[in-house]
Amino acid sequence: MVFFLGKGGVGKTTLSSATACALARQGRRVLIASLDPAHNLGDVFEARLTNEPTHLAERLDGLEVDIPHWVARYLEQSRVEIKANYAYTMSLNLDGFLDILKYAPGTEEYAVLWAIEHIHQAYAGAYDLLVLDTPPTALTLRFLAMPSLSILWVRELAKMRERILQKRTTLLKVNPDAAVLKGATGKKEDRVYGKLSSIQERLRRLHDLFARESYLTVVLNPDELSLMESLRIREELNRLGLTLRSVCLNKAIPTAALPGNLTERFRDFPIFPSDFRLEGVHGLEGLGQVDVSGLTGHLQEA
């Protein structure tokens, strides 16, 4: 997977689209997907995109992830699991709780995370490369952080559940007829512990997908604001154990003149410039005029 990161307005959609087109022209089967709730991938390709792959050009398909659909899917999955694992929820207003959960911190991030997991599982075998146009920095960093942070939480919950099972075993030895304590006493038989283990494994696979199987590049413009945000992205990725692979300088005038502070601050990274186009970039013809040869060459080597 190739992730294009960066603040809003720097040209992530344009460069990800141009890169996808270039790779397709080189003979690679490519799927480009927009994760941004405010999609404009379809506008760039002058095509109507949906939650399923749409043919854009030879060896190139595209889709726009329907974030509300994935939020609803995440909430429904939560509803089913809560009812399956906790019988006492029948006396609670579960629908009211899930209505509130819809707006809870983390819900959108988990929805995007499961959408990425679905894209990888459903389409990685059909394409040589998956290119992802991401939302602005805040949401992107949050969903990239979700696997690492959630693994810690789930690990502690699993330990807590293990202690509950141990106490249940002890109490049942004292009073084998205690009705309130009926249920599994071992980790292998306990549905809750089993679910926590499966979630932990699922999150670990996603972290490995980001850390070991993905190419992360940051897009910025030749201005101080996007440079500073790109530096924050690099620092945050380092904290998450993720590796930034390259820098794309978009809207450079001219492309050969890289700002000195950029080359100094990103001296350990390859920097690939793209020239400024006042009229913007639209359609396959316009995307084909964007020079992304340096980036595609680096991708081929990765």
C-alpha cells in the first residue's frame, strides 16, 4: 500500500492520482482509493466514483470510501457483539448507547481502519499496488495510531479478564452451586477473552501492514506551514514505529530550486519535486503531464 500524507490543500489527491496513472502506464495493475470524507478523487479523474472499484483507465481502477457506511457497519458490528457476549444488555437501552457512540471519539478512526483492512483483504490479490489518498493530517495520524494504541488497551483488558476468570474459578471451588458465577472459567472457553484475543491479533496485523508492507510519503508545498506540519508527521510516525519513505514537494517553482530549509530538515529522505500548474490538473491527460518519475522509480525499488 502507498499512503500519501500531508495537510489539507497541498495536493495529495493530485500527486496520488498522477502516481497511480504513471504506474498503470508502466504495466502495473493499480487501485487508487480516497479515504478523505471530503472526496475529490472523482473530480480529478472526471469520473463518478463509489465505494466499489470503478474502471478509470487501462490497468487503473478507483474508489471513494464511504465513511458513513463504514461508521454504520462498525456500530452494527459492535451492537451484535455486545448482545452476543453480555446477556444483561437486554435490560439496557442499547440503541440509545450506540446512537451516542456514533459521535464518540475514535469511532470515525476505527471505521476508516476497518475500511483499509477491507480494501487490503478484498483487493490486494487483484492489483499490484494499492494507492491511498488520505484525509488531512489529524484524522490520518489518528487512524494510523489506532492499531498501536488499541493493542495496549486490549492487552490490559485481556489481563483484567484473565483475573476475573481466575477469581471465578476460586469462588466456584468454595461454592460450586453459585448461580451468579456460572460461565467459563478457562481462557479457551471464555467468549469474551477469545474476542479480545482475536481483536488483538487483528490490530497487530494492521500495525504490521502499516509498518512493514506500506510505503508512506508526505506531500508539502514550498511554504513554512506545510513544512512544519510535515515535520510533525515525520515525528509522529517515528513514535508509532512507522517509517516515512520520501517527501513530495508539490507546486514548486521551478522544480529544481528546493528550499534550503527543506533539504536540511529532510536531509535523510529522497525529495521528489512537482511543478506548479496555475490551471490545476484534471483528467487523465492532465495527470499524465505531472512528472512523478522520481517517486515511481523509488517505489519500484522499495
